[in-house]
Amino acid sequence: MEMQQVRCFLALSRTLNFTRAAEECRVSQPALTRSIKQLEDELGGALIRRERGHSHLTELGRRMLPTLQQCYDAAVSAKAIARAVNDSDVASINIAVANCVNMTVLAQSIAELARSFPAVELRIRRGAASTVLEALKDGEVDIAIAGPLDPRERLNIWPLFREQVLVAVNVDHRFGTRMPPDIAVEELAGEVFLRRADCEIRNDPSGPSERFTPSMEHQVETDHDLVALLDANAGVAFLSATGPQSAKVRLLRLVDVEFSRTISVYAVAGRMSSAAVGLLLTLLRAADWSPLGVSEPA
């Protein structure tokens, strides 16, 4: 089985017209007909029938279509990878993801990239926003995914989604059964507060943190550590809408102040990127984030 035969069949299955399929494949109509016949001989049956000028796929053709499409896509990807490697275009992709970003929301795009470039090694590192920014500036990573970074830096910025910041409490906390699930910032005064290191929410001078004084603050490195302490009812915290979930944690909406953040993907302006990095940027920017309950970036 040759890829040209598969390509001719796929074009014919889309157009159901031998003339248009031949034009799409840039071959003569007799050559396309021969390719289809050769493929049918190899598969042991007719793939397409002509009836009074109308062509349609046979049962074998319909069943073979997804398999042959997959074979063709894999061959195209393999050629792209070979060109990239031979040109030293890609060998690995280094991605920095801020601690404030839940990897779950990025996993599908990253997995799709890995499927498209199976020979490319992905290296994902975590860190605080400041660490992520330094790694990007120093060339240690190709792209970064984070909340707001220093706008004075020479970066290309592609906002992905905007999400609310909520108050997270244990279901057994005194606020855990509140209906409706609303809370005023001032009610947090005197609570033990849990916060993530280098948290943009706590560090924002205009944010809700400046409107109350906790009785004590505990600091952790990641949102997963934050949720672990919330599970143990060790305090209350600010948590983004896409943060890690737990059956023991309830999220409350701030009623007297609206606070949100935008998650973006960053690259250094003017820096060349590989085809694989370009694909990852495209996947992230084209992703449908609406099932996460977030909004389009402002």
C-alpha cells in the first residue's frame, strides 16, 4: 500500500468526484483511477462505486476510511518530524508553567502536541511567576503559561482565558454550608489564611487581601498543597475557578468586590520558535475554555 493510493482515496471520499479528486491530488484522472484500483486489489474489495454519474463509498470504503485517514495523518506527521529533526529545528520543547496554573486545563493541548510530534521531548517545569519569567527571559524555556507577568518585559502575550477568584473553605468550616454560596471580604477578618507563595492575588495592592486582616497566615508552594490543607480544614484561601477540586472544599463568591485574573501564554518577542512550539501556541489559543466556566479574556 502506497501513501499516494491512500491520498487519492481520501480525496475521492471527500469529493465523491473523480475529476475533482484528481485535481486535488494533482494527477490525471486515469492515474487516480489506477491508484484506487490498486488499493482495492490490496484490500480485496471495491471501495467506491459509480452509479449514473454519482459516486459513493461502499461498506468496505466506509469502514476503511477512518483507518486510512489515520495512516495518512501519521505519515504526514512522520515526514514533518523528520524534516524538523534533520534541520535541527526541534529536539525538545521547554515549557514553564506557573504554580498558579492547574496543569489539568493545559493537558489536552499538550497531549495533542505530543501526538503530532511524537519524537519531540517535552520538558515541563514549575515555579513561581517570578521564576517562570526569569526562565523565559534567560532562554531556558520556549514559552511560559502564567497569570499576569511584568508588563515592562519584552514579551509576546496571548491571553487564553479570564477566571474569577473565589474564597475556598472546607465544607465543615462555619462558612461551608452558606446558602447562597456568597461571602463579603470583611467576613474573612480573623480567619487563619492559607496562601500560595508568590500569589498574584495576595500581592495585588488593589485586591481583596488588602481589605481584611487574618489571624494567621500559612504559606505553601502550590495550589495542590493549598487544597490539601483546605481538606484538613486548616484555614481559608483564595482559589481560582480552574484550581484543583476537592469534595471537601466549597467555593464561595465574593459579593462586595469582583476579582479575577487572566491566564496567558508568553514568549520572548522576536525570538525564533520551532514548528512544534508554533503548533502548541496554536492549540492553546484555539482551545475551547468555556467548559471550565471561564470567560474570554478582556
